[in-house]
Amino acid sequence: MTIKFENICKFYDGAAAITDLNLHIQQGELLVLLGPSGSGKSTVLKMVNRMTSHDAGQIFFNGREINSFNIQDLRRRMGYAMQSVGLFPHRTVAHNIATVPKLLGWDAQRVQARVNELLKLLAMDPEQYASRYPHQLSGGQQQRVGVARALAADPDVLLMDEPFGALDPVTRAALQLALKKIHRATGKTILFVTHDIDEALLLATRIVLLNHGRIAQVGTPLELLQRPANEFVVNFLGRTDLGLKQLSLRSITSHIKAIEGIEPSHTVAHTATLREAISQMATLHVSSLSVVDESGTVLGQVKATDLLEN
């Protein structure tokens, strides 16, 4: 499902929060709305499901203006996950996830199958977690259940408003990887709000960088890093480490070469980024690593000199 903003403006107490926003979100994108506090990220997200109304312009959902929808019908086609998970405390995990499917009249067998499917997708064993209550879960587990609930009725679009912001770094990293897996597995259109640059670079197929309610730049993570549109973009992304951020977006795959001479004693996964491989070499005080696949089979090697070219 596509989403299109045409000349959108939003005002609060006479002050412009969003000014002349034009944006076309394609089916299957994981589009990240990035920017400093007060830049309008959450406002843009909330206008999509009419939690916030726009004051000028038009927003189209799959070619149809959103104000022409019954508001409940519109929201049921859009999953919503936020930082404060908002699980029902007196309902089990299974009942929380089943909320919207039950409202839609799904039969019990279909609901249970969907709950089990989503818990497995989010690495939570249904037998272990389905009957638990929110207070019996960690913060990261509660957030997984929140994402599962947002996905439960198989919505056309998933809206996520800084969903991992309150989590510790390890849990946050695990959920970011889980979201990438969900996106690959489902092909859902996802709008994701964050102020965290590294999170945006990791997740996004495209980034919309906002500043004072206006688009500063739209592009892939590499496009923003390699061709920043202006000084704001450069400074926001981090002038001194743009190169390192680029390394974190590039895979070592194209740099793997046949092993010549003695095989390096240390290994790196073939899924590693250039930054991860270089960091590992620096830690181990070596200049090359053997590259292995999931089964541990050696595919070749990578050398520091090759990884740092270009």
C-alpha cells in the first residue's frame, strides 16, 4: 500500500509544525522519519492514521484521500506501535495480541494460529509466553508483544513511533534485527520514527530527514552519507564520522578473496559489515580474517588494505 503526502501543512497555536510536505512512500518500504526533537517526525506519522489532522494539503492511502475513510476502518488497516507499549495489564500476552483480530470477528482457531505465528516470528515460544501477563515480562519482551499486536490483523502499513527508545542497548539491537527480519519476511510498508541516527541507518530503505517541519533531505542511508544536501544534514549525521557510518552500511561480501599462503587464524561471519571486520582486526591486532558462512565453512579471506580502499 502506498502513502502520498501532497503539500501538507500542520499548525499548533498558529505556529507551523509541518510546512509544505511532499512525500511518496512506496509499497514495501521501511521508511524512517529522522530528525531532532521538535522536527515534526511524530506529527507526520500520526497524520497518516488521523490521530492528528492535517490543516492543508492531502494525504492519500493507496490512492484514496484518508479523510474519505471511516476512521476505525482506516486505523484497522494500520498497525501502530509506540515507545510506551500500552499493553492491557490484566490480559495475557495472547489476549493482548488478539485484540484487533477479535474485533474483526476472526474465529478462535484463526486467532490462536496468528498469535502463535507472531510469537515465533519474534523469538518468543508460545508455550512459554502466551499465557503470561505483561508484568511478568521484561521491557524488551513487552515491546515484542506490542509489535506483535500491531501486526496481528495483518495490516497494510505498520506505524512505529520510537518503539525501542526506552530499551537498553542490547535489547534494542535485538529488536532492531527482529524488525529487519519481519520486514524481509512480510514485505510490509513500515513508517518508523526515530531520532537515533545509527538506528535509522541500520533499518531504513529510505530516510526522510526533517528539520523544523520541513524535509532537509530524502534518500537511502548511503545517499545521505555520501551526498548530504546541506550543512544541516552533515552536522546532524556527524561530520567527523561520516566515513565510519558508511563502512557500517557496506558488506564485506564483495571484498572476499581466495586465501593465499597461510590461512588467517581468526574468522569473521560473511554477513559482517566493513566496520565490524575492521574493528575485529584492530581488536585482534591482525590485518586479515578468514570469512566463514553459517555452517563454519571457510569462504576465503578479507584484508584490511582491501576493506579500506575507496
